[in-house]
Amino acid sequence: MDATITQLLAAKAPVSALQDKITSLRIAVDSKRTVEEVRELRTQEALYPLDPLVSLLSNPDLADAVTAVFLKLLVSVDFSELVQYEALVLSGLQDASPDVRRLSLDAIRTCVHSKEIARVFKVTRLWPAVLQCLEFHDTAVAVFAIHMISHIIELATPESALDAPTTELLGTLLQSTNGKFRTFELLAQVSAGSDSSFEIIEKAGLFNSLIQNLYHHDILERLNILEILAMLLEVEDGFTFLDRTGVIESMCQSLDKMDVLEQDDETTRTLFHCALLKFMGKIPLAQDFDLEAAQKTYFLADRLGRELGHENVEIKEAAIIGVGNFGSDPRGLRLLANPINSSLWIGRFGRNSPSSALEEFSSIYRRAVGSEKVVAMMSFACILSSRSDEGEQITEDLFNMLGNPLKDLLKSATSPIEELRTISYSILRGIASKKWGAQRMTESDVASLILDRRETRSKLDKEWRYTVIEQWDSTLRSASISADGSLRDRMAKYIREGPFYVPQEVQVATMV
């Protein structure tokens, strides 16, 4: 075996010998794929501790190569060693190279794996340096830092990790050009992790600038903020926070006045309008809040329904998406089916209001063509995913308003366009999941197409078709719906054979 670095130093070997050793060590460590393999290499090379390697950093002829090896060996250190080499790790966290920063972050991630260690780590000089990686120019490093910081906060507990020095530093990062949105993303992710995190961050006022910039002159900044606010909907009391801070009211007012906002050009208005509608569609998915009370205050379903009549195609499609998401929640679906507030329609689009947002959606669906039709079908599939006893009746009413679309769905399920086929199967599966839907399917020509394996075009088609048949069969059984015996037998045979079964074709021999 070759001499170790310790042996070479003891023998006062020339620099060239040390350079050769560092080169071979670098090749060896690069070949290791696991932390355990790196630790075995350290044992073989007598690098417990890493002091022999560190001693070479002062040699200008060796420093760069030694640093590269040292950083890669860091993944094998335990927390006590990390603290021992804190200055070197800190230097790595502040290095201009994305690779060096990532290696330093990797070492910390490996070491900080318990509540006790996380709490001790938080009071080292490394913690602020890790936070400052949020404003690093390399996106991949910054995103990795977001996930790592979130994990450390969870380990240490928010009460311990989100102390005054930490929240002050996060507040400073919110003022930086590169770090602002990454810090907001971190705050949203951490808030989603626990209620206590959300409370601490809210009390520290760290969301204030996010809300204040919702109407920033830069449309990209606005869109980024809306994405982060949508993440807050996933947090318990997230909607209550957005309501209390005036965000929901402000959004509703913007939708009402969007066409007369003078500070924005048409493109900016359209982009912001679409983003607001998509955000509003996600509101019912928020946790633990009274949607009925919010509806009485803000008429959320009514505003979504109103925008379905917009003459701008992009805005109309965003409203269709919003209705689909809103209706995927049983509470939201009920509100979409309720009588609409006609006062919101006065002066809009030059026509009277429909009886409900779902009636307007059904009208749009029946008339839609091209991309608008595809979006409408996707939203119909979302609405069908709603699960509740009341939703059964509402979805059946919608199905009837659409004019019993089974025939059109069967036709689009054989379209040459894969996206259209996939959406059609998704709707068929949604229909099959309803008692009324499974019954309608037994009374239609669905079986003649859906059970014919010759009609499938691709692997994806076969998988989708199989899920439709499975769901149909399951609903028939669970709801005790009567169906023709031969149909049940064919469905059972299809399910038993699986999605990719290929029927054998009979070859007729001919005599020459």
C-alpha cells in the first residue's frame, strides 16, 4: 500500500511526492459513492482526524488540490469534527464556487441529524452562513439550502431555531435582490411544516413585505408572490392570515377593477388577472377555515363564475381552471351550484347573470372549441373528483346541463391527440366513480368501445382505459347497481387479464 500523508510528512517527502499522493487521493475519493465508503477510505489513509490534510493547506503549491479533497471528505465527518474544522467549513460556505458551497452544505446535512445536534449547530457561526446561501447566485445551491434550513428548523423545533437573531437575519435577506423570493419560499415551506412556525414568522412581521409587494410594478415579482401566497393556503390558519391582512379583500377588489387599472399595460393586466383567478380557485383547498363565511364576505364562487364570461381568451381559460379547482372541493362545488350574486355582474360583459357559476360553466363547456375545450374538460374532470353525498347530485345536475356528454367523450377518447384522449379517460373515470355515472354508463354505448382492446393507441391509453373499467366495476358493486350479466362478465374478464393483454388472432391456413 502507498505511504499515507502522515508517513510522507514524517519522512519529509518532497512536494512532488505529496502532489502525487493528493492526486491519487482525489481520484480515490471521487470514486466513492456512499458516506460509508468515504469513511473506509479515511481509515485506510489514516485520516482520522483530518489534521494531516489540513496541515498542507498552508502550502501554496498544494492548497487548491488539498481543499478539493478535504471538502469531499467532509461528508464523512461527525458533528464534533465539523465543529473542529468550523473555520474551513465556514470558508466553504462563503466560497464563490457553487461546487464548494454544495460540498460544505452536504457535510452539514450529514452531521446535523438530531434535535440535540440541530440546537447546538444553530449557535455556531455556520448557521448564519447557511442562511446567507439563500442569496447565492447559483439557484441549485440556494434551493438545496432552502430544504436543508427547513429540515434543521424542524429538527431543532421552530421555537428554538426561529429566535430573534435568526428572524432578524431572515428579515435582512428579504431586502436583498437575490435572496428575497428564496427567503419567502423558505418561510412558506417552514410555515407549512408547523403551526408554531407560522405564528413565529407572522409575529416577526416577515410576511409584511410580501403582501406589500403584491402590486409591485414588476409583473414577475407579483406572480412569484402569488405562488408563495398559494403555498400559505396549505398552512393551518393560512387563509385566516391572508384574510386578516387584507390580501383576500384586495384581490377581490382588483378583480372588480382590473379592466380600469391605469398603471398596467394590457399584457400585465392579463397576466395578473389570470394569476388572481387561479389563486382564487385554490382557496377551498386551504386548511381549517369557514369557506361559507368567506363566501358571504367575498362572493368567491360568484366572482369566478363572472370571469367565465370574459372576452379575453386567456382570462376566460384561467377562470375555467379556477372553477375546476374550486369545484374539486365539496364545499366549493356547493357554492358554485348556489344562486349567484347578480349585483357583481352589473356593468360586466353586457349581459345578465346566470343562475349559478356552474350554469355559466356548462354554457362555456358546450360552446368551447380548441384549447378552451381542453381546459374546460380538465376542469370538468376536477369537479368530478369531488366526493360527497351532495356532490353526487350536483355533478349529476352538471352532467345533465352539459347535455349528457358521454357520446362526445367516447369520440374524443379515440382522438389522434393524446392529451385529448387522456382528459377524456379522466372524465370517464370520474363519471364511473359516481353512482349516477356508473348507471348511465351501463345504459349507453360505453361498453362497446371501452371494452374493445383494439381501440387503444398507446401504453398510456391502455392504462387509462383499465382504470376506467376498474372504477366502473367498483362503483357498480359498491352501489349494488344492476347491470347486464354479460357486461359484468366482460368487465371481470378485462380486469383479470390486465391492461396490456393482447387477444390472440386466429390465423386461417390457406392452400397454395
